[in-house]
Amino acid sequence: MRTLWEELCALPHRGSATALEAQAAQKLKDYLGARLGPLISVETQTFRAPRSYGPELILISLLLASGGLGGLWWLALLGTYGFWAHFSGWWVPWRPLFDRYPSQNLLAEAGQGPKTLVLMAHYDSAKTFFLYHPQQVRYFRRNFLLNAGLATVLPLGALLPVVSQLLGLYFSVQAVLLTLRELREPYVNGANDNATGVAVAAALFEELTQNPLPGYRVMLALTGSEEVGARGAEYLARSGRVPPDALVLNLDNVGKGELFYATGEGMLVYHTYRGGMLERAQANPGARPLAYRLAFFDTRPFAARGIPCLTLIRLEQGIPPHWHWPSDRPDGVDWKAVEETLGYARALVRQLA
């Protein structure tokens, strides 16, 4: 498990839909092939995604800014819908403009049975931003809710000249800051987010390949482009490869801090989890329940479709350690925490039998 993690961390980054993300995918494919050989085959599921969420948010900010400065309520309303759609995973007409670069999921299956268990983790890493600075990230949720509130009231504010101008100016500044982010900020290494989750998911899958879970077909889904809107997970959900009654166990940011199991997720629209994995977590000590609203996971498209999900994550003071910051490097990971997460996940899965 540690060898795989070190190989991923040896890359400078694994930015969504970049050449280094593709290189990481090849490393994962080679690793699984070398470890499990003829027992499994690894499928590459290709799709297109953006390399950053910034360009779409710039467009949304410009729509809001133009609607506010021009007093055009209908244009502001389009920006409001775009804001809610971006953070809720809804359809938008401009999606093909940004989904331009190749990305990939890696899928492998083991075992046989009428039931399906999906072990999922994303392997791409994010681009940083000043909001993730250690002194600012504690206010991330508050800042997001401020933006969401202003974006939501702007169509009404557009009918009042002074309010409309102020809100338009606010979103103009936001568009400038997001543009500077795209031009200047780097991708992070992602040792914790989410090379740790990939290592645990792969290790547990290897165990279940060699010692099958009775009655279950187990799928390993290592997804690309999570950091730009869960694009890989969304593609997997739409592909029909995961049956509606499957159990999805997602691992994200499990390299440091206290272990939690999410009972649901949603930055704006909240999806409550259900199903056998959640029931096992509720009955097992070792992790605390968490209604996760800070961001979203790769489980979002599955939970939105009513598929039973559970996500394991570690937090420090309510925040993933080194979240989307350049300090997310190997020396910031507590390997004992990774091993304990594997033990907890193993206990949940084995109890399914």
C-alpha cells in the first residue's frame, strides 16, 4: 500500500485532465497488473473534463457581474442558476465548452455474486487558491455561503440600481481573482488528497481479490477529475456500470486527523446517505458521524441517484489537513492514520458477509 502511495506522490502533481494525471493513471494500472496479474483486468474508462473549475466559475461570475452592472435581471438569473448548478452537479448548456481535455477512470472487478460493492477513490489533485491558505481555510464554508447568498439574491437586486451596481462590482472582482488563480496558481502534490484514499481502496480491493467477499462482486473505481466537479464519478454513474442497489464506499483525505464517516453531503443541495455501509459504520466504533457540507465527494452523483453510499474522511478542526494547499505533501501524512483507516474500512466490508 505504501509503495503505491509513494509512486503517486513522486509525481509533482496529478492535476485533473493533465498529462500528469494520465501518467498517474498508467502507474495505477501497472501497479494493479503487477500485483494481481491474471486475477483481474483493468479497464480504462475515458471521458472529457476541464483542467480546473476556474474557467466555468469565471463565466458564472461574469454573468452575475454583467447582470448586476447592467440591471439585467434575466442575465443575473442565468448566473444564479449557473452557480447552483456548478456546486450541485446539475446540467448547464455551456458544459461542452469546458470539458475539452481527456481524463480517465480505472475500473477493475473481482469476485462473484448478486450484490455489488464499489471501492472508490479519486487520484487527481487540485489547483490551489488563496481561500485555502491555512489562515483562511477555516472560513471556507462561511465565504462560500456569502457567495451563494449574494448570487441567489442578485436577480432581485438587479431591480434596485444601487444594490445591483454593488453586487455587480463584487462579482467583477471575483472574476478577476479567479482569472489570476488560473494564470498563477499551481496544482498541489495531493499526498493526502487523495493519494491516501487511493492507497487504501487499492489495498482493500487486493485483499478482497485474494480472499473474496461471499455474495459480492467487488469493483475498484479510481476516478479522475474529481477536483473539477466529480466529472469521473459522474461519468461512471451515467455509464450504468454501477447497479442501483450497489454499495459505494468512498475514501477521501484519510492521511491525518480524526476519522469520520459522512452521513450525507452537499454544499447547497444536501443528499442523505443510506444503505448497508452506513448501517455498519453506525454500529462500529472508531469513526464519528459527519454531515459533510464543506465540499462534495465523488459519491455526489451516486447519492443524487439514490444509490447507497458511505465516505470515510479524516479532519482536523473540521477541515481536511493541508486541504488544496502546497503543503499537501508526503511529510504531512501520518501513515498510522492511513493504516487505521484501512483497518476500519476492512471491518465494515467484512461485516457485509
